[in-house]
Amino acid sequence: MSTDGDWDWLPRRTSTLTRAVILLGLLGVVMLIATLLIKGWIDSRLDPSGEGPELVVNIPQGASVNDIARILEDEGVVANSTVFRYYLRYKDAGDFQAGEYVLNKNMAVWHAKDALLAGPALGPAEDAFRVVLPEGLSLAQIRQELLAQVAAFDAGDLAQAMAFPPVRSDYQPAESTLEGVLFPDTYLLDGATADDEAALIVRLVEQFDSVAAEVGLDSAPDAVGVSPYEAVIVASLIEKEALIDEDRAKIARVVYNRLGLGMPLQIDAAVRYAVDKPSEALTLADLAVDNPYNVYTRTGLPPGPIAAAGRASLEAALNPDDGSWLFYVRTDDPTPGAHTFSTTFEDHQAAVAICRERRLGC
């Protein structure tokens, strides 16, 4: 039991005014923190750190400011379409011409605005044009595409530029070729660069390095246990095997599962590369050919990429799905182009039967 003297040691109750002051101070701190966070978020959307590679963006006829802002966000030119739209309204800018613009990834909104106000970069057809390189082309096929699309290119000069490039990818081993490190994309050439084979090869290599850095290729050893260049090889296999985006990360998992077990990869696309049969049916002799790219008779990855992989395949190579699959075969189930993935050989054989029944090239 306490006595009256004990109460002298207890703290007095805080006054209402003091509590109000403390509460207002806490609210002020919270509001300050929130303001700083919001300001930081807006600043990062106004001016992302460091512009990325060039790209060609088409602004269609009749596009509104809202449409243009959305297009630029979708293409990765600006970080946020809403922030860009309000910035344009604040600057009273929005009368932009339709056409094709050469912009950069991660542009500050004021740089994007200035580029749009300057008008389309694509002039008359004889002065500027696009070169389109789709995903999945081999080095030889890229050479053919460039000669077909760029009339001013000389076959000998292009072969020289590709065999002895003025620049190499940061991810290339010393003795490797440019196979797999020329990035598939759309490139704009003008009259000043339409006959410079080496300059375009430099752009393709630099674009690959830029995209590779963006997707985190340097993290491959920690992410999937292979070197960055080996991840490029895996991405090239995915590019040639996957027919729909949903299958890319699953094919990556099959590759890594087989590598982990010391199983041959048994990927037809690599054998096609070995025997130079891009589309013809493989024979039993092809599957037995003595070639380092024959992943039926050898374990491990082939010695280099077999094609130019796009961003989606590079990302899949670094982020495989979780699963114990060891096999896959096309069945068009549930959608056209889809593969069925199996863990056991028995389940795989059942899927192969469906593939043959549907005549999907098994």
C-alpha cells in the first residue's frame, strides 16, 4: 500500500497544450517526410538518371498530347506519362508534328519536349530511312539483311567491319565473333551514315551493351550460376526455341536444369546452326554431326550464341521460372505456339505424341 508521499515521485500529467504542440510537431515531421518523398518521386520522373540508347518513335497523325505522353512512356522515353503531360501543359507546349523521331531512353522531360518541338527527324525517303533487324537472326543473316536494306553498303566492306569490328562488346570473350552481340532493333540512317558500314556495326554493338546493362547481365553469376556471356548463349537458344513470350522463362529453366544434371541440352536450334539448316528438317545424320554446337552429342552449352536475342530472351535467361522440367515440345496447348513442359520422359513422350498428331514439326 502506498502513502501520500509516494505521489511526489510520479511525473505530472502532461498539459493539453504541451500534448497539442507535440502532436503538431509530429504531424509536421510526417508532412515534411511525405513532401520530400513526393518531391523525390516527381524529380525522378522529370529527369531519370542518365539517358539511354537511341530509338525511333513514331507519332501518328492526329495524336493528342495524352496519346503522345502514353506512347513515350510505353517506349521508355519518359518515366511517367502523367508527369510528362502536366509538364507540357505547364510549359504550354503540345503542338507536335506527326512523324518519326529519334529519341533516347530515359530522357528528361524538357529534353523530350525540345526534341518533339524540333519536329520529326525522318526526312525524305532518299535522305533517311529505317533499318529493321528482327530478333533471332544469325550473324550471317544480319549481314544479308543489311545488304538487302541498305543499298549503299558494300558487301566486302560490311564483311570487313563484321570480322574486324572497330568496337567489341563488353561481354565478348577475347576470341569470339560478333555472333549474338549485335542487338536486333530498328535503326535510323540518314544520308551521312547510309554508306558507313563500320559506324552501323558500332551502333548495333553499343545498343546490345546498353540493353544488356539495363537487364542486369552482369548479375548472371549470382542469378543463374553462369557467366554473362554464357547467359547470352542461353538467351540465343531461348530466342530460337520460344514461339510465345510465356514460354521463354520456362525454356530457360529447362536449360539450367539440364546443365545442372549434366544432361545434353538436345536443342534442335543449336544443331540447325551447326549444319546451317535454318528451317529444313533435321536428319539423323545431322543429329550425329561432329560439331561443338551439336548439343545432342555434347553436354554443356554450345561455345557461342546461335542468334541475336532480344530483350525478352535476355531477361528470361536471367530470370528463369521455378520448376523441375527437363523436357518441352510444341503442342499448341493452350495457345498456338505453346510448348508443353514435362519433368518425366513418360510425360514428355505423351506430349510428343500430341505434337505429331497435330503435325507441329516433331
